[in-house]
Amino acid sequence: MKRLSMTLMAFLLLVPIARADEGMWFLMFIERLNQRDMQKLGLQLTAQEIYSINNNSLKDAIVQ
């Protein structure tokens, strides 16, 4: 029993803590949600270049 609990304790200590910092955002809300955070991480596009309802933007790109 002691061996089982030690193994379980070691497993729990070695498992990394889950952190959800990614996912899907609505493109129309990208400017007010996370543009600053993404630019801190290295994004060089503006919110208008990613999604613009009236102008050409990344949303219009053809992806194969």
C-alpha cells in the first residue's frame, strides 16, 4: 500500500499543470480580446489585417 501511494504521489508531482491559454476566438472580436497579448508574443499583423469585414484581410486567404 505504501509503495502504491508513493508511486501515485510521484506521478502527480511529475505531471505538468494544465493551462489553457489557447483556443478559438471570434475573429470579429480579435481587436478587443487579445491583440496586445499576441503582439507581445511576436505577432506582426494588426487586427485589421487579420479580420476586416469590408476590406481584404487574412480571412479571405485561400488555404489548401
